[in-house]
Amino acid sequence: MSYWAMRRVLQRANDKLGTNWTLHDLRHTAATRMANDPKMTLVEV
């Protein structure tokens, strides 16, 4: 899926949910959760 297609999917979800998430927000949340997982190394993150 292209960046623009995913961005549009996220815009539609934001419209329905009344949220304001961005792709950066999702990427940051995923990286934070992986970094806090004791089973993952920073290289894997």
C-alpha cells in the first residue's frame, strides 16, 4: 500500500472516530511499544 493510500485510510478512520491520528503517531506508538518490550533489542526496533 502506498503512503498516500494509507494516509487516506487513516483520514477516513479519523473522520468516523473523531480522532486526529497521523502516520507518524502510529509509527511512534509502535516503536515505543517495541522499545519497551524486554524481548526486543534496539536493533530489532
